[in-house]
Amino acid sequence: MAKRLRDNCGLTESESLWKIGRGFVVRDLPWTEEQLRKLPPFEFENWAVIAIGGTPNRKQVGDMGIDGRIFPVSAIPQGRGREDQFAFMDEWYPIQVKQSDKVGRPDVDLFEAVVMRENRQKGFMVGFDFSLDAEKEINRFNARTGREIILWRVRDLLEDEQVAERIPPSRAKASAGRVRVSKAGA
């Protein structure tokens, strides 16, 4: 994140410059699986949803198995009018996050039900790891229904530079730690 702010925004990482509104400081972001395991469940959930490019669900209890949503860019219509500017929000993919060492088949079965109930063509599950039975069930579900559930392991999210670049500073602050950004001259 610091690299992106330096390279793309031309900002300098400096506590003294941040204090006068001309730099930025990045602090306390989780960098390892161990640190992520220690996060409170809702904080981890927010981190994972944002890490794959989604929007966290505002409702954290009673969310019907949907921890977040991805609104694909391809759903945004070209040249839409004012009256239909939010019509694209009907196309989204559910995200389910599990903060367990191995996500099992029962969790996958429940998420399959969410994908079917919401009539979605794609869904995403995030966990530290997945059991062999869970992976086999995902493959069966994908082949049987023509829908797709994509599994993301936390270690893959931590290693993927593109994922790291998708976590904007304002979201990272809310989800995982403290990020302070001030544009030069602001």
C-alpha cells in the first residue's frame, strides 16, 4: 500500500510530513496469517471481503450467510440515465468468510444454498484452508449447476500483490488497522 501511495500518488511516507498534511503513514496492518487469526471475527470478515475487492455487509448478525458482495465492473451499463443509475446493483456475487483453520463441507453446503437462494451465478468463499471434502463438493456443485464458487485461501490473499493494491486506505483503516493519508497541499 505504501508503494502504491508513493508511486501512483507521489506522496512521501513520513510521520512529520503527515502531521503537516503533506505525507502519509501506514500502521498496524496485519501482514501474517497469525496476525489475521487474532483479529476479532467481524474485523477479519471485513478484511477478507475488502481483500478480494468486495463490499462488506453492513449487517453482521443475521446476514443470511452473506458477509459481503462483489459488484462486477461489467455490470455497470454504459451511458445510463439518471433514473437507472443504480440498476447495475442487481448484479452481484456473494462472499462468505470463515475464520477457521479448515473450512469443511457443511460450510460449503450452506454457502451453496445461499448462491442458489439468491440466484447468483458466482460466489466467493474465503478461509485459511479448505478440507478435501469441501473442495470436492465445490467441484461437484460447479459441474452440476453451471454456477461457480471460487475458494480463496488467506495465504493467497496475502501473497497476491493485486489483492493488496485493491485495499484502499479508507477501507483498510476500517478493517485491519490504522492508515492515515493526507494529500500534499490539502
